[in-house]
Amino acid sequence: MIEKYFHEKIQKVNAFLYEQIKQKDAPDQLKESMLYSVQAGGKRLRPILLLATMEAFGRDADQGLPVACAIEMVHTYSLIHDDLPAMDDDDLRRGKPTNHKVFGEAMAVLAGDALLTLSFEVVADIKDRNISGQMKADLVTRLARAAGAEGMVGGQSSDLRAEGQTLLPEELENIHLHKTGKLLSFPVEAGALLAGANAGQIEVLSQFSGHLGLAFQIRDDILDVEGDTQRMGKSAGSDINKQKSTYPQLLTMAGAKQKLSYHLLEAKRCLHQLDIQYERLDEITDYIVDRNR
């Protein structure tokens, strides 16, 4: 079952992730703030996508743990900064007070900065002799692009600028392809790269993850309207309060659910083109569309 698979992978990811932070020779309060957000839980979807992609090619997923944890560090940093008063100004994340509510705004900024920079250190320090220096450089470059001005940060910038405006559906899609999609595509592409996939396979998986990222975001938008705050661990209705364009707002709820089904089918169509063991990735795709938090 997918729940058992997630549980097993989360245990491995968490053990590696926590150890990377705990072993750093850094000020205690900074490490405490970093660990607070990292240990708050979460689906660990991005690292699990990387590990599942490696397994689809018949490779040992444990070899991908450093890169899997690096992407989770980037994701957690982005959440800490997203929650700040200057950004989304949220008080609740994963059912707990947000980082800046516990440690103050300045420490939250620094904790996010530290997680971001540590992610690149973790990849650069991989000791596995099967992972060459050139591959590590490629992974660092891909991660930087996915997280930076051409990826997540660029998408966040466009998202902030669009508050209070009614966007066209294609404008909203472009924001989410960068804000959410790039950081979901990276682990799939990185897992394929680590598994020795060829350029054609990586391209198809990139298309798969693009549809997957949009499906993830549309489901998020639907949950923001229909979801339960306690179950989700964050405030429902926050997009409406911030006057953000969403798929239900632009397409109606029925239209948003139809769009969700479209990206689900397209993601699976891409995946099923490949001669790999894609069953687990298929299950994860269904999980993303059916999740309630």
C-alpha cells in the first residue's frame, strides 16, 4: 500500500535529514529553529518522488538520500520564508505555529537561509564513488535553477505581484509551473539522472512531472476552498483572504476539477510511455490527486 511505502521512505529521509542539521557546528538557536520546521512533519513528497524514480529504473534508492534530503531542505526553507509577515503572513504550518511565531522573524529568515545553503553543501559533499564530480555539479545546477529566479523564487515573485488581480488561466498556470512545478520536477529529473537514464527518458519524465506539479497545485487550490483547517495543518481559505487568483475562482470548482483530471491523465500518459517499473510513481500520482491535506 502507498501509505506503508510513504512511511518507510519518510523514516529514512527523516533520519538522514535530521542528522545533517544536528552535526553542524552552528549556534544552538539557529539549529533549533532549522530543526523545528524540518521536524514539523510533512508528506516528504519531493524526496519520495526522487527515491521512487530511482527504483523505477531498478536502482538502490538509498544512493539518492543526500539529494532527496537536499530538495526537502529547499522546500522547508521556502515554507519558512513564505510564512513571514512580508510574504503570506501565516500563523500556522503543519498544525503548529509558524517558525517566526516561535523564534522571531530574524531567526526565521536565518533558518531558511541556512537550510537553503546547506542543501547545496549536502549534494557537493556526496561521497558515493558512483556519483561523479560532474554529476554532482549537474545536480547542484539543476537544483539552483529549480529553486531560484527561473524557478520557485521567480514564481513567488509573480505570485506576489498578482495579488488583488484577476489573472487569465494561462497566466496562473505559468506562475504555478515556476512556483510549485519546478521544485516538483527537480526530484524526478534528479532521480532519473542518478539512475543513469538517457536524455529521452529524462525529457518524458520532465513532462510527467510538469503535469504532476500542476495537478498538485490545482488540488491545493481546491483544498483551500473545500479542505478542513485541522486536517490540513494550515488555514483554509487563505488564498481568498489574500485575494489570489486560483483555479476554482477562474474556472469554477467544476472546471478546476476537470482541469485536475486532465493533468492526472496527461501525467500518466507520459509515465506509461516509458519502459520502466513505473507502478509506484503511478500510485504517487493518484495520491497527489486524492489527498485531503
